[in-house]
Amino acid sequence: MINQAYALNDVVVLDLTDEKGVYTGKLLADMGATVIRIEPLSGNKTRLIGPFFMDNVTEESSLYDWYHNTSKKSITLDISTEKGIEILKELCVKADILLESFDNDYLEKMGLTYQEISKRNSKLIWTAITGFGKTGPYSNYKTTDLVALSLGGPVASCGYDHLPGNPPMCPDGWAGYYTGSHYATISTLVALLYRDMTNEGQYIDVSIHEAISSSTEAALPMYIYQNAVPLRQTGRHHSINPTPPAIYKCKDGGMIHVFGTPPQDLKRWAMLLEWIQESQDASELLTPKYEEMVTIRNREPDLMFTLFSYIGHLINSLDTEYVFNRAQSIGLPWGLIRSPEDNVADNHFWERGFFVDISRENEDTPLYFPGAPYIFNKTPWRIHAPTPQLGQDNNEIYKHMLNFTDSDIEKLKTNKII
Amino acid sequence: MIFNHNDKGQPLPLSGIRIVDLTWIVAGPQTTRIFADLGAEVIKVEYKESPDYIRGAPPFADGISGINRSGFFNNLNRNKSSLSLNVMHPDGMDVLKNLISVSDILIENFSSKVLERWGLNYEEQVKIKPDIIYLSLSGFGHSGSKQDYTTWGPTAQALSGLTYMSGFPDEYPSGWGYSFLDHTAGYYGAIALLLALHHRNNMGEGQSIDISQVETGMALTGTYLLDYLMNGRKYKRPGNPPGNRARFDIVAPHNIYRCSGEDRWISVVVSNDDEWGKFCKVINRIDLQKNNLFITNELRITNQDVLDKELEESLKHWDAVELMHLLQKEGVSAGVVQNARDRVTSDSQLKERNYFQKIEHPEIGTYEFDGFPAKFSGIGHRMDRSSPLLGQDSKSIISDLLGYKQEDLDRMESEEVF
């Protein structure tokens, strides 16, 4: 039996993805896999995505690239050359997983096909991540995060009802590519489990469009079961019928998102009413009609809008942190609306180890990185190494994985293959 | 290892994995939906007095509410079984413990500490099944000062930073129009369980996994967190969020424009001068290509307000679908803002790849379901059972799987244990 401190210690991954799939390799690498980025001599284009450390635009200072390539290794290889593809094939023979996100069957056209390589390594799992999948009329269409989230459905559910005439909105932050990468990771691991049992490899065709289309909650059922397309509403759930605003400004300028209200039990209902009464006369809410909102989930618009106008007044008169903590203390799942950096100030996430210091032993100043998405008690998530510099692992990988000699490597460098 | 097969004769890779599924609402059921689709035996444990909240959530088939009639529930819980159980009754707890003893995974998404109150924390589970894999999905996780806070999708995404990152600058956040983070937390749940299964295959041991839904959202803000940690730059600053324009203003045009017809919109991303020329030709605006205000990407960014006005004027006369195809054929990234109706009825890519599949439900009839977003060469997913009627499998699980005698079954039935 092998000794495994990390869940994927036994797995070697070749990572040829661009921004569409770069997160997949990170998820595997931070769980212990040996993930080797294979980059063109000029570097993966993700190295040019901002923001940059100290605003210094170099291929080693993209914070986007730093975040998405932790725990990986980097080698250079010009796969647009015959020699380069030949070397890539040799690496595929030694690897467990190949991740790629090329358009238009680039690797196949260069001479690397699953059919052929699986004869030399039948255990190889090849995960191809594309905008729309490898087949079908859109298979050569060009995706971007904006276009992926538009075609896939989320954008149609996001927007402003209080600003009529405005377009639907696309959330910032690469959420479309993340969703594709989540499904790529799931699919790859499923194939790995199947391989654990059968020793068989797999070719996987992941469609970002389908991944996003599977992530739109009640929008599909609303159409399929009621032939309805929901309205977009400012900062809150899409809905067939309008619902009261959910975001309210506090005295100090912060914002609270109200949800799970009215609560599901009379105990919390009473505590909410008591709190509302502290700031205003709300005796009309103390009637049986309003109590039905809890007892039989009555959602008559009149009742909902009235209740929420009281809640709005309450929140307007108080500070954000107070509202958040008090609501939570009486079991109301309200949240305050934070900008990403606000979470750095919340001790809770430091206590849980979401932020980790990845500085080397001999460095005095800590280097804090986000962030563990899960806590395992036996096989921990860990940033094993900071993002690799371009080609920093050429010698190690080419010597140890492919048994190249120093002069082999020199020759490849001279010929600009690596 | 013998695998079950789907109706195409493909092996189901997670055959033989049994899951005690104590989850409800969306995030947990999303995790177990993936497992059920890929062949795992997912036993959904529900209490009749308060079954899964989504059973009471619209849309309902034919607009008629009922415990087995929610389309939203049907979509999330296909391919699963249902065991109704009162775990507050000693016999009910006995059944649950016996079920754990023959299962691989236990998953719950209650508020933290619920299972501890039941006397079923991880240590107790291990006594029943030494290699059990236990996954908890909660709002803030099982450690840290906010561990008792509760969240639903919208509040968790508000706290994580994701809500703030969507919308126009100086406006309310438009946020996510639904619980995007319920899907995402569900994906991390699936990734975590697959990792733990691989580790169990290697080492023969199970483990306990703690996921905070808020942290899964924060993981998606990593680049912006680094910008703050490394550069001290906040996301909350003038100009953010960027609306539908490119973050950091790297390319233009990058926006969503109105097209002809009711609520029709198209997303367009032009990433270089070559694409700009092709774009202008397709929309019959050679004058824009020749206009000195727009001849380089830099100029298009500088003059974005004027440019967007011009494009709004031009594109509003176009049919969104026709324009998308014309632009994509020229290599320009463009996509219709598709709602659920578009995806189900007119998306030729989803149609060609058989993304939607029908399943018959015994009470409400046959409906379409979104499929699994990846295709595998040697394995497959199934779409053969609709969501379970509440408690439909109780008797067979208790007697056939767990070996209870008829007299026990009768007694438990009369005491409403299931």
C-alpha cells in the first residue's frame, strides 16, 4: 500500500489549459497532485491577465495567474513544432491526466489524438474543456466569460427591476469559467475513481455551456413546468411575480440582504416583530393575517410588501454589523453585502485557516494567500508551492520523467523547443 | 467490481457507492444529484412532518401544489430514493444507524452541530462504520467564531463578495438573480467526496470533511483577495463593479446590447483589431471601422461611451440569434442572452448534444431535465428515474436492505417511525 499524506499524491497531471480551465489544475494540485503546466516559450496567456503585483506588468507578476496556479510546476514546450508534440506524447505516456482547453481540435490537428495515445497509455484520462463541447453546430464558436454566462442562462436572471430599460447583468469574476472548471474537476475525478476499479482511462468532453446551463436553479423548472420566464429583480431572486426588495441600506452606508423572511416558525416571528417594534409602531403586523405568513406560508404580495417596508425602516435606522449579528442571533439568515476584501477583516476565516501563509521558512514577512474551499481531517488541502515561474521545472521534469540528459536539454533550448 | 449500466449500455462509474443523504434545499441535493446521475445509490432521508423544503417550492406541475408535485424538487432529486424517517423515535435512530453501517458516505447540510445533537458526530459515525466518509455543508463551517450563523444561498453569496461584484458602479448590486452559490457549494461537495473516495481506494480509510458555503464563494474571489492582500487595493472603488464592460477595461466593445423583439439582448466581445474589422462588416457599419475614434483597442476603450451609443443604435434592429451566428462565423465571440425557454426550445447546440432528456414521474407525468455537462468515452450517466415520492422506498430499504422483520416493520409503521 502506498503512503499518501495528500489525497492525490499518486497522480501526475499535464495542464495545458488557458483561462477556461486553469482552475481545474489548481483544485487538483492543492490536493496533492503533481500538476505540470506546459507553457509556450512566451508563457501561458493567463500570465498577462491583471491585476498585477505592484502594477508591474510582467509574465511573473499577474495576480490572476498567481491565484490559479498554486502548487503547480511549470515547463516550457513549443507544441506547435513536430519535436514539441513528440515530447508531449512522451509526457502523456508517463502521466495520469491531461487537461486541455484548446479550440478547434488543436492538439488533434497537431497529431496528438486520444485514440493513438490511449494505445500507449490506456490509463490516461484526457479532459478537454471547451466553450460548447467537441460536437454540435457551436463546437467552433468562440466563448468568453460574458458570452458563456449569457448563452448559459445566468445573465437572463440577473439585472435591475428598479431601473427599467436597463440590460440584464453579467456578474464580474469569471464565474462562467469557474463553473466549467468545477464540472471538469468532477468529471476528471469520476474517471479517476472508475480507473481505480478498472485500470481504464477515459476521454472527457466538458462543455462550459452545459455546465452553466445546469447551474441556473429554478429557471429551467419554471419554464418546463409552468411555461414561465421569470422577471429579473435587483439583487434578489428572479421570480414569476414581483417580490419585495431584499437589499436595504444601513445607517452607516452598508447593505443588508434580507432572506428567509418571514421565518418558518412562530418563535422567530415573535422575535422579529419585537425587534421591528423597537424602531416603529408596527401593530398591524401583530394580526392573525400576518401570522399566516408563518403558519401556512401565505405569500400574498400585500402582506409581503408591507412586512418588508417595516423591515426596510428598521434596517435604515441601524448599523450594518449590528443588524447582521442581531438577525443571526434570532435565527434569521440575513447577510451583509461584503466586497471581497471585507472578508480579510473577519477573524472567522482566519480561525478556520481560509487564509494561509505560504512564505518560505527563511522569509521574514508572511505571504498570505486565500483560500481553502474545504477542510479534510485526513488529507488536507494545502498550497504546496507558490505559482511557478515560467519553465522553472524544465530540468527536473525533463530529466526525471523523460530521462533527458543535460546535453539533450541544451539542444532543445538552442532549438527553441523548450 | 460489477457496474450498473445506463440505457445506452454505458457503465455507471459510481455504481456500488451508497449515500445516506440527509441534505435538503439546494446545495446538498446538488452534490447528491451528481452522484445519483453517475450511478450511486442515494437514499434521501426525510422527516414526513417537515420534508425537504423544496417539495413545497414552485413551480408545481400543472400549477397545483402538492408534496410530490414541485418541478424544482423533481429536477434536483432525480435518480434518488426516499426513506421517510422520524429519527427522534428510538427505532428511527436505530434504522438510521443501521443504514450508516452499510453505507459509504453520510452527507448533511444542516446548521452546524445538528448531527452532534443527534449523537451522530463523526466520532460516533466511525464507531458504526469505520471507513465512513462524512461531509458537512454549512454556512460558516464547523469551526470559528461564526460557526452558529446560518445562511441560505443569497445570504452566503452576499457575504462571500459575489453579490457585490455584479452590477453597475454607484448602484445597488444587481447580484445573482438566484442561488448560484448553492450550485457552487454543491460542486465543492461533490469534488470533496470524490477526493475522499479516491483516498479510501488507496488507503482504506474514510474521513470527515467540513465545507463552509461562504468560503466556497470566497474561493471564487481569490484574484481580488490577492489584489487586496498584495497591493492593498480594494475591489470596492470607483468604477467597480464594471457592469457588463470588461474588468480592468482591457477590451472594447465588451457589453450587452438590446436587439429587436421583447427583452432580446446580445453579448459581444471584440478582442482585437482584426475582430473589430469583421464585426463592423457584419453589422454593416464600415464607417465605425474607419472612424478615428475607434481604430485601436486603446481608442475603443477610451471612447467606449460613444462607441456603446453607436452600437446600441445599430444592434437594436438586429435579430439576436441571427447576429450571433453571423458574428461567430467570423470568429467574433457573441452570444444571445438566453432565458430558459431559449435553452429548452431553440438552442441547437444543446439539442444536437441531447442535453435535455425526459423522465416520467408517477404522479405528475413526463418532463424534461438538464443532463450531465460532460460526455465520457467509456462511461455514462443515467436519466431513468424521476424524483422519489416522499417515503416511496421506506419499506424496501428497511426490510430488504437492512433486514428488519415484518413484525418490526408493522410496529414502526403504526408508531409512524417512517
